[in-house]
Amino acid sequence: MGRTERIFKLANLLRDRKRLRFDEMLVRMEVSPATLKRDLKYLREQLGTPVEYDAFERTYQVAESPQRPRQEMPGLWFSEADLSSLLLAQRLLSEIDPSEGLAPRLKDMLQRVQALMSYSDGSWELADRIRFSMPGKRAVDPAAFDKVTTALVQRKRLRLVYSAQSHQAETVKHISPQRLVHHRTWYLDCWCHELQELRRIALDSAAELSVLDEAAVEIPLAEVERLMDGGYGAFPGEPNHWAVLVFSAEAAQVAAKEQWHPMQRVHHLDDGRLQLMLPYDKPQDLVMDILRYGAQVEVVGNAALRLAVETAARAICALYA
């Protein structure tokens, strides 16, 4: 029995039997007295389990004290692989949420998880051997992110000063946050009280945020998804246009594995090329992703999108002429 399984077995034993003598635990756990003492100490000091010893009855029990409220998930067991996956999830979350605004207690909790893991097989250091690369990631001020998550959880309105990337003017907005969206940076889908419509704002362009006392206007998430998720990339909107992209046979294998849009349609052509159909509203992000494939992809049928890609490509060529 590994250390992780042994610790959970001991915790469940104490919870199920209420009161246990030391010799009873030795028989049930099938360990040495020294190991059982270490495990009991570990439950108390590392995992925060309120294990108490009754000197009069010479028994151990998990205390139920209103002064020490604890939440437990009975019957939930983890293998070493499960715990490794939790650590990897925390590492990934730290890449997109360096301020720990989404889950401020997650790091502390997972330090306990890491302590649970067996040091003998080296699995505890797996997260340190994996690197996430996110080029183009734009940083968001931790204090601003904290206020956004607070308002989102408490369902409160926000006041902020917003500087749109398309112009330098600053505007004061009062918004009701609906959901966070991550696409290279963090965006907030919100109800704008000045415009009386759903908007998506980039959090790296927001400043002077304050959480207001007024309750947020609630928009059903199904409605938010319908109005915002039909666009492409960071640009929200309904699926007003469809793009048809044809990838060369050389690029088809890689392109077939990519998800450009949740509503995309993929068709393998007889000559080895790949046809990809996907919706969009505004073309800016889509043009950038098409240019990523260079001459290995062609826009078919959509004259406006073809012109947008051609214009961008000509501008690039002019820089190197």
C-alpha cells in the first residue's frame, strides 16, 4: 500500500469508527507503531485533519468542533496519477492567472496535495518538468483582476475607466459582469449600462476598477453564449459570415487536428487537401490566423475575406520590398 492510499485509509477509518484505540488501528492498518504515529502526526499537521486523543479512554477520534469548521469529501480517493493531474492543472492555471485571482486558495491546497504524494517515485516533481508556452499573452493587473473576480462571484456591478485599443480616448463604464473569457489575454463579457447591450472588454485596457454595491443585471448564460460565441477569436458576435479555407495536402494533417472554432466543419478532399468551414463576425483575428499558414491555405468563395487577407499580405510584402 502506497503512502497516499494509507493516509486516506487511516482518515476514513477514524471517520467511520468514531473512536479507535491505537492497537486497533495497528491491526486494521497493518503497519508498524512508528509508521502509524507518523501518519497520525501527518494527518494533524500537514493535512489539517482535527485528530484528537482522549487520554481517559485512550482513543483517537476526528473532532467535531464548531470553532474548527472543516469541509470533507468522504469517499473521494485519489491515485498518484490523479494528484499529479491536479498539480498540472494548477500549473496551467498559474500561466493564465498569475495573480491567482480565480482560485486564491488553490495553491495552498495543492501544496497539501503535493505533500501527500509519494517522494519515492518522483511524481511530485512532474509539474516542474512541464513548461507551458503562451506567446502573445498580455498581462492583466492583478488588482484589477481581483476586483473583476470578486464582482463576478458576488454578482455586483463594476465601475471602470476603459481605453479601447482602436482609439486613445478613455470612457467611464458601469457594467454588470457575466463571464470571463480567455483568448491570449483575459476578456470580460458584460452588460454595459451606458450602451444597454452586451459587450466584451479586454481587462488589460481597464483601469480604476471599483466594485459597486448594486446587484449586477443577470443575463441568462445561454443568451450570452448565443450573442457572443458566434464570432471568431476575441471578437464576439453572432455567426453572420462563414469562411471556407482550403489547406494544401502538406498542411492538411496538422490543420485537421486544430480547433479554430467550436462550430467548425472539416471535410477531407480526395486530393489530400483539407476544407475547413467556420463562422465569424469580424475578420481581424481570423485574418491573422490564416496568415499563419502562409501559402499553405487559401480562402475560397468569400470575396470580402479574400480581400482582407490579400491586403494584409501585400502590406507585409511592402515592408520587405
